Amino acid sequence: FVGNAVTTFVLQLLGLETSGLNTVQFSNHSGYRQKTGEATSAALISSLWEGMKMNGLDKGFEMVLSGYVPGAAELEAVGEIVKEVKRNGRCFWLLDPVMGDQGRLYVSESVVPVYQTLLSHADLIVPNQFETEVLTGISVTSLDSLSTAIDTLHSRYNLPHVIVTSVTLPNSNTMYCAGSTRTSTSQSRKFLIEVPLIDGFFSGTGDLFAALTLARLREKSEDAGLLKTDSWLPGDDVAPVDLPLAKAVQGVLASMNGVLIRTKTERDRILQGMEEKGLFVGKDHKEKHIMTTRASELRLVQSRRELMDPEDVESRYEVRAF
């Protein structure tokens, strides 16, 4: 199950058959700050699922990825579908609790408690820093508070795996990605990776991260012989830096870095050309924003090599326990 073009393309590129059920139908992503279209209603989501079941298309799902769902009723409908899939056989659920960023929600406030009830059914969640704070009530302002927040996500929601995708701390120019896989006694095994910053705003990076993570974690878990174990949990003797989750995130970050560098290079070339031709002259702020956003669209097709086989993964993205 995937919900948009980014996740579908990435998963298929990495060799995974996908079946999509879109939770919104918009003319464009929200980075443009204006759009047409509408969210898929809870009734329609459930109806689409019933139609899939009528034709036997509900069988054999090994993994589910869920992302942006703007309304509470719609999220509840998605949750019921995933719980049904998991009842019918072993299925790994990567739940991306898309709620907001940079201190503000961009979904209905009623979505938050629905996520809080669904998280215990997930195998892996990938919240950003703000979403982590919303789900735990902990302000993440240091590595110590980040560690506490991850412990809380494990204990409060009984989550097997957690990744906090992007963390910036006060008075620091470093971005971090942190994760953990719990032990059989529910103890955290936390790891931390420093992430190089790339100038610019790029929409779709959360979807890209989630899709890459699901594909790479499956790959690393298969290598470790874990696909038939619940939640793909490794033995307690596996150290944080050696976790399949940590190895997967290394590759994910390397791929994302390659995509974003290629995107930034192309964006800068386009914007420089526009500037030289005087295309920004007389444009208001809204028009300039649209032109810049269009130039900043992720270059996924052009980045096939970076997505499939990123370079220098372990040397560029050192994993350390914390």
C-alpha cells in the first residue's frame, strides 16, 4: 500500500510490487502553497478496499506503508484496513505519522489522538522532530532529550522500531537522524547519524525517506534472515550500530543525499538562467515562489543510480550508539 507517486516510483524502482490507494487527489503538492483537489473520504477509502477484496487483490501483502492522511475519519479507515491486513498474515507496517513540521500542524488536530491509538499496531514509525514532540510531549532540544523521546516512543506505544528522521538542536549547525530497535525485553538500542545539510526547501523528502527505508530495511532484514520473525526483530545480541535498521538508514541517507544534490544542481542552473533572462523582473513574491518551487522538484528519474546503488555509504554516514 502506498499513497503517492514518489513512494510508488521508489518502491517499484527497488523491485517491490506495489498496490496504491490514494488518500488525497491534489493537483500538486503543498509546497506550491496553493492547490485544487480534495482528500479521499473515509467512505471512499473503505469502498476502494472492499473493491480490492472482491477481486482477491487484498491477498499477500508483505508490507504496508502509510503516509499523509489529513482527516481523523480517513485515518481511522486506513487503520482498519491495515489491521485487517495484519490479521490475515504476517505484514510489516511502516507508519509515517505525517502531522506537521517546524512547530505547526498541517492536519486536523483530531488526527493526533487517532495516531496515538494506531501506533501500537505499527512495526516502524518515522516521525520528524516536531511529530516526535507531539507524540511524546517531550521537547527535543538536546541529544539527551532526543534519547528520552525515543525511549518514550518504544515504551508508550510498544513500537519495535523507531526513526526520528530529522533533528536540529539549538546552537548547532548539524542535523541528525536517530533510530532504535527494541530488544525482547523492550530496551532501546539507539543509534545516531549526522546528516549533511543541503541548502534549499525540497518537497517530498519525507515520502522519499519512508519509501527508501521500507525497501532497504526489508533488504537488510532478509540478509539477516529476519523476514519470518515478528516485526523483523533481530536478536538481543545485535549492537545498535549493527542493527539492520541502522544499516538501512545509512543507505537511505546516501540515496537521499545523491537525489538532493542532483536536484539542487539542476535547480540552481534553472534559476540562474531565469535570472540572466530577467524572468523574475516584475514578478511578485507569489509568482517567484511558484517558479522556484517548480525548479526544485525532486529529480527522481534522473537519480535512478543514486536510488538503487548509492556510493560510499558506510564511510560517509558513520553510525554511532547513543
